Amino acid sequence: MPLLAIAVLAAGTYAFRLAGPVFRHRMRIPDRLQRLLAVATAVLLTALVATAALTQGDGFAGWARPAGVLVGGALALRRAPFPVVVVAAAATTAVLRLTGIP
Amino acid sequence: MRSFWRTLDHGSLRDISLVCLADAIVGASFGAITVSGGLHPWVPVTMSVLVFAGGAQFAAAGVVLAGGSPAAAVLAGLVLNARLLPYGFAVADTVGGRWWTRLLGAQLITDETVAFTLRQHERRRRRVTFWTCGLALFGCWNVAVALGVLAGTALRNTGSLGLDAAFPTVLLALVLPSLADRGTRNAALAGAVIAVAATPFLPAGLPVLLALAGLVLAGQPAAREEEGRPADANPALEAR
């Protein structure tokens, strides 16, 4: 990832953050926009989860990885501590690969 | 200094420490996963200082690691961080009136810090909470990422360790609380289906952006949130 890309992302992010403290008396964010931004965040993150779990390149990633993610997700739903969630996911995938499932 | 600590009660300090710990673990995972995935060590470290937003950092790095273009990575990160815009307005009065506190405070705006700040109702407490939580998180996050990078460079053969499952799992844990809302969940599931279906046909990075088409299913707001407040009660695992 080139430095320029990081710089652009950082500058844009900082602009989003700074707008409020600078323009607070001159404008206001409509509720609809707030709602839209919150949902967009969830949509983008969920799409990343799905593609990163299921695909590799432009094909299927194999069963071991999505199975691990599923185990991690189930633990997260049951409010397991974060490290447990991540380690369980990786361990599931590792064990499945050990048994020959790609 | 003593009056400063008295401003924050023990409960708040404990909550802030817990969130710092949770974020440190996320940060360490970010450092380890990105470096073991093949990114140069300075990439996660620089990103963490300059971008300081976990969700966007994971998203941008994820797009690049999947072979996507830097432009797609930046765009995905910016869409995620657009939610910081209303947060800035919500804490504008807390950040302060002097130009340098605004410049510095702006960088500290995250889901967690805004959630903790808006929980306080008294002006002075809000200010102390914002700066304590913001600075503590900034420190913990960056130290943890650097430690994660060190650990990640030591790891070999990440596939057999199942580490490729760690990245989507971290993101899933981050996003799960916000999926409790039905409109959000419908939009997110539709977007995920679109992204996976488009993956064989589009260059890496674009399918995730195409998922935003799922927004048409978002429905009407639940109309229950305070202005600019993160919607969920579990700030520790919010996507930053």
C-alpha cells in the first residue's frame, strides 16, 4: 500500500473529524444523513467479512476459512471475550486444514 | 492533578481502561495480520498514527491484501470514516474553543471516545472524559499495533495457523452489534450477497464498494438515537 494512499485516507478522515469542531455554529448534520452513514458502515464491513471469508482471488476460498469465521461469529454472538473469538476462529481453520480440508 | 482524577469517577476510569484493553487487542491483531499477510511493517504503523480508525484500517488493508487497487482501498476507508462527521458535531463544544485544541482533539474522535463523552452530562466531566479516553486510546492503539507488527513478522506459514480466518472474524465481531437493527441487517446482508456474487467478475476491492447498493434496503430510522451518538451500547467492539 503506497504512502500516497495512506496520506489521502488520513487526510480525508481528518477532514471528516475536523468539520464538526470548525463548523459547529454554521451548519448541522441532518438526521437522515447520520442514519445513512451508520448503515453504510455496517453494509461495507459486512461485505468485507463475506468476501474475505468466502473468496480468494476470484474463486472460492475453501471450507476451512468460512468454517473458522462461523465459529468465531457464533462465539461473538454469545459475548465471548474478543481474544477467545479470534483464536477460536484461527484454531478451527488450522485444525480443519490439518485434517486435509482446504 | 488530584482534582482532575476526582472529576472522573472510578466506574468511568474502569470502563475507559477496559475499552483501551479491548482496542489494544484489536490493534495488535491488526499489526500481526497485516504484516503476516505481506504488507511492509511501516504500513500498519503509519496508518495507525495518521488514520487512527480501526474499521477503516482493517478495510483498506483488507482490500489491498486481496489484491485490490489502492484507490479502492482508500474509497472503502473513507466511506467507513464518513460516520465520524456527525461525531465531530456532537462533541464540538467539548473539544474546546482554541484552535489548537480543535486540531488536536479532532484526531482523537472515535466511536468509543464519543460514546463515553456523551454519556457524561456535566460540561467539565465531558471535557475530562473526552481527553482522557481519547489520549489513552491513541496511546494504547499505536503501541499495540507496533507490538502486533513485531509478533506478525515472527510468524511463518500463516495459512496452516488459520490466520486468514482471523481478519474476517475481527471485522465480524466489530460489526455484529450494529446488525441488531433490522433495517441495517437487511441492507448489510443484501450488500454481502452482492459483493460475493460480484467477486468473480470485478477487480478486487470493487465488489465491496458495490455492496453499498444494499443501502436501498436500509428502511426508515429507528428514531431513538441522540444526535451523533454511536447507536450501540457496546463501544468496546465498535468499528472505529
